[in-house]
Amino acid sequence: MRWDNLTVDPENSGDPGHGRAADAALFGADAVTTRTFDTPEFRGITFHEIRARSIINRVPGASRMPFEWTVNPYRGCTHACVYCFARKTHSYLDLDTGIGFDTQIVVKVNAPELLRRQLASRRWHGEHIAMGTNVDCYQRAEGRYRLMPGILSALRDHANPFSILTKGTLILRDLDLLTQAAEVTDVGVCVSVGFTDTELWRTVEPGTPAPERRLDVVRTLGEHGIGCGVLMAPVIPFLSDRPDQLRDTVRAIAAAGATSVAPLVLHLRPGAREWFMTWLEQHHPRLVRDYERLYAEGAYAPKWYQRRITRQVHELAREYGIGPARAGAARRIQPAEPKPPTLPEPTQLTLI
């Protein structure tokens, strides 16, 4: 996406919240409508409301992702995860990849109707669409803008398969829509919980719901007949990778009724790497040299380290009665019956 592919909403162009001077400097005149809200949940956050020309995005061929198409109604994320790999994408918009990524949120206000139009096009062939794989579609902004109900309704009405990865508890608001979609197409839901250490969570994922709240989402979805996997991401070297920490996390994931667990070791791409290392210097300076050695070859930890973590997590998953996620498309979720629901077979969903 480039700012020159965006147009202002004509109905809002005269809004008093429209920051013309700043917008013209950053994005060109009349490119966006900028709003700030003086409310506790959004204090310090700026929203750039834009009208996108396209909402279904093709994943680059060189990507490691096992899917080809995504929908991202937001850019930037108030979850403020210091390791987020998507930080680099803010630089494409001439926005800061550090605090700017956490506080300058791009909102594609026309996402639901644009998606419905693209799904109806003869050029679209009903491929699987992944959501939440760049930034979280259920971040706090979604509570105000409510883009996901329209997006889910469009996917349901076109029986288009999709999957969602989230750290947000707000997904439970759309439980009925997920169930309705599952009656007509393949739907996969995966919650991201990398660790259960609350002290680590408060500093490394400060804008997210607590890990136990995310696991409540897994539990609630299961109680309604929607099998939910857990992406155990990221496993953070030297901070959440001790055997006892891995055991505590997998045990909690199993207790929540997750259908699968897939570990993912922290990776530090440009943009995220600089921000994470700044955080590390402030909070764990003794680990800086260890990280420089571990990630000396690039964005990813060495293969031997990744294999070790994967093996340990899969062994713990078997011990606690859950299977590791396997590559492949998500299976159709079985809607809950009026009587106590029976959990479906493990969802086959690998998002990273």
C-alpha cells in the first residue's frame, strides 16, 4: 500500500479532526482524515482514516507463509509488542517503526464494503484468506471502528474460507458470525500466546490482553464448539525458553482446551530488530551480547535452537494431550449444538 493509492472519505473531509497540515507533509494533501480521541483507552493514539483501493493482498512469493492472500484492515498496532515483525511496514508510509507503529494507526474504513465487492468479482476464485498475520485485526481500535463484523459477514455470504490469528479478546464479540461462517465454509481460529510469565508480558506486550485472558478466549471458543489452536509465539531466547517456562505455558494451553500448539521462536527483522534491541538494553542489558551472537547471521535464530524449542514443545504437547499444529488449510469449524458441545478434530492451521 502507498499513500498515493488512498483517497479521503468525502463525507469526512470537512471534519474538525482533519489534520491537513500534518497529513499534507506526510501523505500529500487530502490523503487521510486524522483523528485523535481524548479517552483513556485511546489517549496518545492517532488514527489515520483512509479509503483503500484494494483490501485483498497477495503474499509475496518468497514469503514463508503457507497462504497466498491476506486482509489487513489496520496498519500499526496498539498492542505495542516490542518484537513485532510488521514494524518495518510503517516505514513504507514514512511513519516511525518504533513508538509511531504503536500510536499511529492506519484504519481502512472502507474495508468491509471493499472486501464484499472484491469477493463478488469474477476475477476472485474463492481462495483462503488469512487475517491477523501482519497486525492484529482485533486490536483496541477494532472496538471503535467495528470493521471485522462487516468483513466476516462478507466472507460468510460468499462462503469464502478464512483464518484468524489474534491476541485480542474482542474476537468473542463476533462469536455468532464465526459460527455462521463455519456452517458454509472452512474457518480457522488461532490465538497467540507465547508465554505465561506476567512480568515479561507487561514489558514486552504492554498493549495486549494478559496471557490468561487470551487463554480464556481459547476456552470460550471451545465451549461453543469452535476448536481453537494456539500459536506459541514468540518463544523469547533467555527470557521465556527455560524448560520450566515452556512446561508452564504448554500446560496452561492444554488446560484451556486448545486443539493444537505450534511454537515459533522470536525472529528479528529490520525495523523490529532495532526496537527490540533498544528494549533489551533498557530491561535486560546483560543479554545484549547473547542476542548479538544468537542473531549474528540474520533475522532468525539458528536452526539448532529452533529445532530444540520445537522438539521440547511438541514433547510437552503430547504429554498434556494436545497435538502440534500441522501444515495445511484450516478445517471447517463445527458449530455448537444446543446441548454440551463436542470439540472438533484438531484444526489444521499453521500461520507462520
